[in-house]
Amino acid sequence: MSLFHRLPTSRKVLLAIYALVLTLCTGFIAWSHDSTYSSLRNASLTHLGSITSTLAGQIEGSHVQRLLDKYGSRGSVIKNTQDAWYYVIHDHLRKAAVKNGLERPVLVLSYDSLDQELQIVATSDDKPRFRERFDKGQGHLLGGYFKGGRVDPEQASALGDLMAFDTIVDGKGRVAGIVLAETPLAAVHAEAIHQLWRNIAVTVGAFLLLGLLLFTSVGRWLRQQERDHSDLLARHGHVTDSIQYVRKIQNALIPSPEVYAAQFRDFFVMHRPKDLVSGDFHWYHRIGPDRCLVAAADCTGHGLPGAMLAGIGCSLLNELVTTAPERDPSELLHLLNQRLIETLHQQGRRLGAGDGMDVALCRIDRATNEVLFAGAFRPLYWVHQGQLTVINGDRRPIGGAHHGDDRHFTCHRLSVKQGDRLYLFSDGYIDQLGGPEHQRFMTKRFDDLVMHHQHLPLRDQGEVLERAFLDWKGATEQVDDVCVLGLEV
């Protein structure tokens, strides 16, 4: 009689199950190799898509068009620092490529209707390739160029690379180009093979060691671990989807920068969220042919909590100005404070309940050349006849339970002239850490930037402010959301 037949029935059953599981696991490893390869490819495409989506939101379509209009011939941009617009775009691409460890350069492409080809506008590489023809996948890319989206995975695989792109649009919604990121398909295949061998080694080792343990206990533990891991991935996926959806909602609530063109000769909007969504927002409401309300607000926190509070703030302002359009800014802030406290149920609380916002709010009347301003912890910068006047807001926030429920704000009345400039901003710009000694940017540097570049049009001054911010920040993480609004009366 063989040794197997002399074993107890329980051991026979355990060994039989163990052998069956080992056989199944061997087949599962072979099957999972194909699944892993497909998952890695899709994950790479998703990752590339997130990079291009972020960059498409950061790069101004008008900057791309200006570069193409300014430099009409191939190779006319020879250095990254040759042009301020090219420098800003290149800096975005370079940082994205470095941060994500991409092997291939990130590119901005634009379609040349004369040559009927996609041409390179900017690259994350150190050497520009301005207006060079981009030969790879012209047909696949052009198919979605004017619609937006990404290259189909099967088509991208056929090209030997994985690539994704998002369209760059200007202020009027026209496609100015695409931002494209790619990674070699061979690298994904090599990673899949690496994971296959690793899975085989782990499986063999685990079965050799765990074969001495009771199969039921080990199986129960493994099943629980798998459930926990799946739940974690599912929760992470839900959170990511939720944040992307909140971003869409926030983009719908916050006005497009181009709305300011209806009533202002010149303007700029610098809005740089720390995360995908922002706790800072700018706001605009037209109340007549020559009158409007504008605001810049800084909500408590950033990311998803700050974005939720910003959404509430935008909605309350829209509601208040609809029901009481003739109220001056101080009265609107008074009402906004009351409504926010009611909305967040902060009445009568003295501990906690610190959620709120700092707001700078102006009513601008171009017919009478009058500006009314009220602020909650935020100032108004007024440049009049070459002189900077800082009008500080009241030292009390909107919302929160630390300053009482019934708060009143001071209304400042300004007589302005054509060409005067107004600046409203959150504290994210001046609080940014960086520079050679890793210090805050500080108000003094911001004031100097505003005054030293008054000779520039506001759009160009906005680019100077953004470039100065990026240079100061360098490789340091952005510490807070940033919102700066510049208007010429």
C-alpha cells in the first residue's frame, strides 16, 4: 500500500484540494499574464491621459496661437528662453515629464492647414523642435484633433507606442493645438513579463511554505485580504471619479476669463489650483450696461473640501445678487456672511465651525467712474496715475463662528479714471514658498511686480506674474490655491 493511501482521509482531502488549487493557480497565472498586460496598458494610457488633461488646462490656447503667428518658419525658435510664451509652455511640459518620469518628451502639436500636417510647437526636451513635422500617427491623431479625446488603445498599440492627447483651446473655445504624451509599448510588455515571473516565483514559494499550514485558515486569510484590497481599489476609484466630477461642476460655476472682456479694456486672470480642484475662485456678475460686480475669494482649505465651500460661495453670491442687485458690496458681504452661517449651521457655536472664506468684492460703474469696495480679510489694490493704493478689507471673515453672527463691513468709495487698474487676489501667491532660501514670496515682492510692470498691457503683466510665481516656486510643491484678478477700468 502506498504512503498516500495510508494517510488519514482529512489529509487526503487537504492534499487533493491543495493540488487542485496549485493546478488552478498555474492556469490562472497564464491567464492573468494577458490580463495584466491589458491592465498595464490601460493604466499607462490613463496615466498619460491625466498628464495631458492637466497640461491642457494649464496651457493657454492663445499662447500657442501667438507663437505660431509670431514665428512662421521651421526652426525659428532655437532656445527655450527665446520667447516668454514658449518658456511658460516648455516649463509646464518639462515639469510634467520630470514629475511623471516619462521616457519620451511631452509635446504640444498644432495642425498646419497649409502643409496639411501636424507640427511640433513646443517640447519638454531641452532643445526646441519648433514647427517640425510630427510623423508618428498623423492619421490617428488627426481623426480626433478637432473633437478632443485620446488615441484608441488598439490603434496606439499598432503604432508601437502608447499615446494620449488632449486639446488646447483658446478663450473662445477654438482648438489651438493638442498636448501629447507617449510611452513605449515595449516597456509595458517588459513590465508584464517581469510581473509574470514575479508571480510565478511568489506562488511557488508561497505554496511550499504554506503547504504545512491548514488550508482552510490560509484560504480564509487570503480571501479576506483580497476583499480588503478590492474594496480599497473600489473606494479609490470612486474618490477619483468624484473629484473629476467636482472639477467639472466647479468649472461651470466659476466664470470663464473671457467674460471680463465685455466690460473691461484689458484684464488677466491667474487661477492655479493646488490640486485638481480649488478653494479659491473669482466671480463676475453684470448688473447693467456699465455696471458689474467682481470678486476674488479664498475659502478655508483646498482640494475637495475647499472646492465644496467655493461652490457654496459662488451659488450664494449668484442668489444674493439676483434678489438684491442694488445692494452695495458691504451689504452683500453682510448678507453673504449670514447665509453662509445658516447654510453651514454655525449659529451660536464658539468651538470649531471655522469654515468660511475671505472675500474682496467690488461694484464697478463705468458710467460714473465709481468703484465701491468691501473686503473680508482681503484687500483691493488700486493703481491710479502711477501710484499704488492698498485698501484693506475688514479683519473679519465670511462664515465661521469666531466673530459673531451679525458682522458688518466697511464700504469704500473710489473715484477712478480711464486706465486705472484694480487687483483682487487670494493669499496663495504671496504665501508660496521658494527662492534661494525657501521663504515666502511676501507682499513686498508682489507689490514691486505690480508697479514695475505697469507699462505692460494687463494680459502681458499677468504672464509676468505667473512666470515670476513659477520661477520662485521652482521644484517646491505649491502650498495653496492661487487666484489673481487684474482689471483695467
